Amino acid sequence: MRNARPSLLVFSHICSPDYVTGAEKLLMFKMRELLPLYACTLVVPNEGVIATQARALGMPVIVLNIPIIASLYLGLPHALEDIDRRMGEPFLPELVALLLRLKPDAVLVNTCVHPLPAVAAKATGIPVIWSVMEVLQETPHTPACAAFIAGHADRIVGISAATLRPFGGHHAHRTLLLPPSWREEELEPGNWDIYRSSLRRQLGIDEEHRLIGFIAGTIYGGKGFHHFMDMAVRLAPRHGNARFLIVGNPMDGAYFEAGLDIARASGLMDRVRWIRFAERMECVYPAMDIVVVPSLGVEGFGMTALEGMAFGKPVVSFASGGLSEIHEMTGSGAWSVGTGDVDSLTAAVSRLLSDDRLLHETGERNRAAAGAVFGIGAYQSRIGAFLESVKDLAVPQVRLVKGSAPVVYKREGDCLRPYLSEKAFVKDGNRWEDVRLVPQAWIAAMPKGPALGRTGSGAGAPRRRKKALRSGRGLAAARSGRGLRGRSRRRGTTHDRRLAARRRRRKPTYSYKTGKRKSGRRR
């Protein structure tokens, strides 16, 4: 990638039509920071919020619906079979054509569930940067899933140490840590007081109330919504000024209603507010007094916690994955409690509610520490390391390829030319160890050129016919249209004679089908 402004084709696994997930938010921030350095093009499965945002930045957007593979993230035993099966679906020819047409200097794939663009790019000979935003689920099959990602990535960029842990060992030299960040001016700190009073007035929250917030792009079991509501029920009798704000889009309506039922059963619903989606989070965080992040799963990072700190709020979290890293790196480990421990979560929030001075000092300390560790200055330094890491990515030389079928292809430009025989393959100066295995579906999607070599059944006939005609033998037969076919049938075809000769030879040969050595044997 040596051009003045190299091209980067970015694949997002999702493009939500009504709200922005954490992964989408982090991807958009990264692309905004890379735009001065890279000619970025965004590929999304459908139109949505980040597609609109990308176009507003002057970034080309391509809509191509590529299936995701959740089983790779979940570490399921059939993950690799799922990838192979989905590669045969109709999207692939369009994806291959896109890669051949744009010829990007590199492809950036976002999240572990989006392997198919990486597989296609790697087979095409395009360097792959894989952005890992989640922690692979720990199962007996996780090492195989991590090895697959590492095998199809030239660089693995993780947002936390937790996301990169499965890629340690001999893959560590290709990993890079790039935590999220923000630009202070985009948070509009000068307007925080206005946003605070405006939203609290809309929600019916007075200034003497203490608003405790739960924020998630999508609300589901792993985000700990029920644990937040259990905490609210325990806090309410002790702190009459406590109010609770839920921000997020329910993924499972029944699960969400069950969480609200916890409040209903305690007569707490008049103290609970809900906002389904807020595109401008700078209007929401200032209204809160405490941010609670009770994630039960191993978080890849925990952007909500970092955002809360950036807005100068005390943040109390479960110590899951990247969330514990944020608290440790900002010196706020005292506000990180054991995952699933509602009693400790309640106690930590209650301590803040009981001491206004502690509440405000904790928020200010969080803002300063988060800015020093994760602010834009730190991010730009890490981006510099990222650019240095990827600027000399070697472009793989894909010359000889073979899928699950026995045919070997030679790549010439954007075309694949099949070898018709083992003899043609060897005569072209090739070695079996130089053949690269690629998905058969990718071979099927690639343009094809003329075949190389000739089939064995007619190999010697033209020379015999020409010799016979020169010597006068068979001239009458040629004029009559019979040629030498009758004589060939009587004496056996050239192909038959070659097979017999091969059986008589006692030397090793290669199987064209498998590319492995096999032994000859006298008959």
C-alpha cells in the first residue's frame, strides 16, 4: 500500500435503519479519522443510518447484502462449515466482481461475524485488515475459529486486550491495539447545561432528582437490563430522589417487558423513563447523574462506559471483558464490581447517591482520566502506529489456485485459465507446492480465460495425419473424408497406448486430482 492516498474498502456487517449500534459507531469514528489518509468506500448490507452518515462525509457507499456468520463468534463446532456453505450463495459473484473492479489496496472487515468478505479478498490477493470488536465466546472450538480469522487476516486490530487475547502466541506479531476515542468538540461541552435542562424537563425530572442511566444500542439479556431493574428496585426505598432512565431499542419485546414488570411489581414505574433511540448522545448523557453498565457478557470494550466518563459522569460497571480494562486504565477500579453481583452494584450506586461531593468529584476525575488515556491525542498516536503497521503489507501473489474440484487454474490478470492435464501443468514449469487452495465457490465466481494444454485423447493425431499425408499414405482416405480414424480405432487410440506405457514405467508420478505423489507399479 504505497500510493499517496491508498484505497480502503470497508465492510460493515450491519447498517441499522433506525439506530446505531456500538460496532457501527466505532466503525464510523475510525473511518472519519482515516479519511484524510485513505480513499474509503463503505459496503453495507442495506440502507441505514451509517450509510447516510458516510455519504455526508463524501464517502462512496455500496449496498451489497453479505450474510454474517454468527457461529464464528460463538465458537460453534459447525462455524467453518457455515462459512463454506454460505460462500456458495448468490452474493459471491457480485462481491468478487466488486473486488476486481475497485482493486482496493486493502479490505477492512468489521467484527468477527463478517468473515465472507475477508475470505473473498484473501483469495483474490488483496490484503485484509480485520477489526475485532468483540471477544470470541470461549468453547472447545474457539482456537479453531481464532485460527481461521488469523489465517485470513494480514492485520488483526482489536479494540481491547480482551478482544486480542485469542490471537496471542504465533499470531501476536500481526495484532494491534486500537481502542475507541472521541473528539471533544463533537460532544459540545458548551451546551451540556442546555441539553441537561431540556431533556430533564421533557422527562419530568427535577434538578433535585438523581437520574441513573442505562444505555444500550440494542437491549437484550447480555446487556444486563434485568440486573439494572433489580438494582433500581433495591435503591428506590433508600433514595427517594432516585430516577431511572433506559435508553435503547429492545431486541426481544418479551424480555424487555419482563424487565419493566420488575418495576411494575414494586410500584416503581412512575420513576422510570424510556427513550427508544437517541441519535445525538450529546443530548442524553448530560441529563444523567450516574451511568450504570451491567453487561453480563464479556464486553469487547464497553463504549457506554467510556462515553459516560467523557461526559464527566460517575460510571459503575460489571467487571466484564473490556469494561474492567477501562476502569483499570482510568484509575476507577473501585467502581467496577463482580459480573452479575447486583448487591455490589446497588451498594456502589447508593454510595454515590448518598454523597453529592463524591458524585461530582468522581465524574470530573473520570473525564480527565478518560481524556488522557483514550482521548483524541492518544488515538492519533495509535493511528500512527496502525498506519506504520499496514503501509508495507505485502500483496499476496496468487498465481496457481485449486478448489475442491481436481482442476488447477493459472491466474492471469482477472481471469483464471484451467490446465487441461497434469502434463500441461508440469510443462508450464509449475510445482504442486505452489498451488494455493481457495474456496471452490470463489473459483466459480471468477472470470475464466482459455484453457491451457490439450486433452490427451487427440494429442498425437494431427502429427500422424500430417506425416501420412506427406508420405502419400492415407491420401485417398483423407480425400474421401475417412482420415485416419478407422486405423486409429483398429490399432488403439493414442490415449490407450499412453496409459499402457505409464503402467510399464516404474517411477513416481503425481495425482492431478490431489496434487500428491503416488507410486507407479509394473503390471
